[in-house]
Amino acid sequence: MIKHFPITHTGIIEAHYSKRDNVPISYVCTTDFKTSDRPVDIFYRESPHPEFGNKYFGIAVNYDDGSYTIFNADEVEQFTFGMVEDDDGDLQYSRSHHDYKAFDNGNMIDGGRVYIRSSLNSKIYVVRNGKMVQSDLTNADSLV
């Protein structure tokens, strides 16, 4: 299982946009998108948005006033995520540049979207069709 640490109440957002758009919306992950150390929550819909054409959208917090911004996040399928097992056997990833995580089992992960720094026991994941899946490292194109 992949452990996530979202910045919003993802269930509330899933319910709101699923009802409003009349399509299932699901939370995908939390990660830096354009700005380092400003993680956003990423959500997915199977059908493209009728007005904007995107399948992924992000919810970003404006840290100055606490408001939220929604944006096209289709680019998330181009990201790679380093994953390591935590002490409970769950997978964890670094959400942002300075989101360093270390576990008693000797595993660690750091770097978010800027770089992947990890223990030797790491795996590379990507986002495909609204899910985080392990990347096929034998095919370099799968990381692009």
C-alpha cells in the first residue's frame, strides 16, 4: 500500500467534484508541481473535463491567505516518484523538495520533484490512468 500525506481533505474534494461534474473523481497523490516545497493534491477523472479537456486537476493552497486554487495537472504523468518501504511495509514517497523521510528499517527518501535521493531499496513509480504504478525501468520512455 502507498501511504499518502495530503494537504486537503481529499474525501470532501472527491465527493464535491464527483457530485458537481457527475463523474467519479479520485485522489492520486500529493506532490510539488511547479513550485518547490509547495505540495499540491492531485485528483483524476476518467473522462476529460468537458470545458478544459484535462483528466487530472490539482488543488493548491495559497499559503498567504489560505485560499485554494484548482489547476490542470495532466503533466503529473511525466513525473517519477521514488518509493521506499516504511517500517510497516507500506510505500512512502517524498512529496516535496525538502520532505525528507527516514525509517528505522534503514530506508530513506528525499527530494520530491527536484531529485530522488534514497536508500538502495527504492522503487520508481509513475502515475498512469489515475493510479500510481511501478515503472518499468527497462524502458526509459516510461519515465518521460
